[in-house]
Amino acid sequence: MSSDTGPSRRVVLLGALGLATATTGVGGCSATDGPTLSDGVLSDRFGVEAPRWRMAVPRAGRSRGLVVALHGFGGGADDAFNLGFGDAVEPSRMALVSVHGGNSYWHPRRDGSDTGAMVRDELVPMALEAAGLPASSPVVLLGWSMGGFGALLIASELGRSRVSGVVAASAALWRKGSETPARAYDGRADFDRHSIFNRLDRLRGIPVRLDCGVSDPFIAANRVLAQRLPGTETHFTTGGHDDGFWSGNVSAEMTWAAARS
């Protein structure tokens, strides 16, 4: 509840970030039944110029938790909403936030950028505050392709106390540094440091859901990850590495996220 003597912390925070709240919902929802939408820009201290974020919060009642959506290579903050995740906010009662993270594979790079730290240290605290959730609330990390890798990586850094679940769809995983495209890592040492297969101990105990199409070029690596990370829930079904596969799993993934929040 806000104080009569001045604006609440939430109002101050959102105002400082230049947030603009929309009056309409997502995907055809009316202003009375759709989520509350907002967007803004984070600081550039993590090496990304004017990183735009978007957010959707359930309109009535408290959010069950927060889903942090990470886009794939070449994507941006709009992608989660274009795929339909915004439409699942009200049914799941999960707040949703996305951000433009460039093409750096969500980890520190030689050029000085660090989009993983941007998510951990700025986006997550801001979004929890905006959703009306305690600062200590664990979050669900979700992503597809490059973002699927990023969700697993950031979860391994935040740890079990701050992550209630990970949804990685078509995660861009390579088992060897020699298999990766040059844009994904800054050499062998960078790959070894951030490979998910070298971080399995950090992920154990965190609920993980892997979704991947059986025609996806990353299916083999995703199968290996599932084998090496006991307890992983897998949904390896018909489909490829494309929007059709990712959008087709939105409702199930958000329901899964809510059940773990």
C-alpha cells in the first residue's frame, strides 16, 4: 500500500526508469481483462546501449512469481510478446519481463559487455519491485535458442535460493568449443568457463524443463544435458528450431513456471 505522504517505492522506481504503462492488454485482451503492460530502458553500465525492457503484470491480485524471458540470437525485448508469452500472464498469474540483450550469448564478453550481469543485477531487482514481489523472491528463467542457454547459465550463477525453475527451449548448446560459431564465445577459455556442461553441479537442485524439437540441430546436445542432469523434465517433440515450435509451448511452459513459484 502506498503512503499518503508521498509516492511509494514502486512509483519512484518505475518513474525513474521512464516506464510507460499501457492501457490495453496483450494479444487482443481488453483494458479490463489483460495484464498491465510497461516498458522502459535500463542503464548502459553493462555495455549495451539503451537496453529496452518490456513487462506484463497480472491486472488483478498479486503475481505468483516472475518469469524472466531471454530472447534468441538476433532478437529483442518484443520477442517474448510476439511469441505469445504476454497472453499467458493472466491465466498463469505470473509476471513477465523481457529485455534486449544483443547477441552476446548472455555472458561477459571481450568487448566489455555483460548481459548476464545486466539481467542478474539490474533487470531482476527492478522487475521484482515492479511486480510487487519481495526482493528475495526466486524467479523462473526462461529462454529459447541463445536465450535457452542464457537461462541455464544465469540460473547456474544465481543458484538454488534465487531460482525456482528454468525453462530452456531449443537451448543453443555445444559440447565442444570447436563446434561453436565464433560469435558465441571469445575463444576456448571463454567456452570452457561458460559451458553448461561444466556447470552441472551448480544446476543440480534447480527444477529444469528442456523443450526441444526432434528436428532441431541442438536436439543431440539437449538430450545429453538431460541425461547428465538428473531430474530434468524433457519435452522432446515434433518440431524444429523456429517460432512455430516456441509459440506452441508457451502455455505449457508458463503453467510449469507457475507451479514452481
